[in-house]
Amino acid sequence: MMSPEEYAIRDRMISSLIASMIEELERDQDERRALRKALVFLINLVQADLPETAIPYVAFLLTRFPPLSNYFSDNLHPFVRGEYALRTVIVGDRVALIRVWQGDSLAEQNVDGLEAP
């Protein structure tokens, strides 16, 4: 369990990330790309707290819903601040997004043949 200080740090980090995404979405001239990024961001933000009944729906959106799933390149989708969201299976058939940072990240290292789109 996290301490109150750890919760406060987490909340500040999430607030900062949300502010960055809002700025990025407001600057994006491509409405369809912005909508995909907003959806990927929202899924990433809430995925840890999803009820079991919603997990198959998120998996559908990420893997079989063409307006979103077709825009993952090598399972990577642009995220925020130059980061990417990596689409991956974590347990059984549960699909999740993992943030991939620039610098020391999969996107930059081309680990296992992954290339950023």
C-alpha cells in the first residue's frame, strides 16, 4: 500500500501528464489522430482500475476496432511528450498499454525489432 506522500506524488505526476496531453491535443491539427491519442491516453489512465466486465471491451478497442487498432505500428501508438503506448498482453488475454519513454526506451533502442511509427 502506498503512503499518503506516495499518493500525492502519483497524483501530481498524473496531473502533469494530463496537462501535457491537453496541450498536445489542442495543438494537433489532425482531429482523427488527436481523438485516437485521447482514447489511448484515457485507456492508459484508467486501465488499472477497470472492472473485470470492462476488460474485454478495452481489449476489443485496442486489438479489433479498426479506427483505433489499425493505427498501432509494431504495437506502438503515439502517446504524449514524444512517448509511445505499447500495446501488449499482460495476463491471459488481458490487453494493456505500457508507456514507452524516449531516451532509454524500446522506441529508441529498437529492442526485438520494435520501431517507433
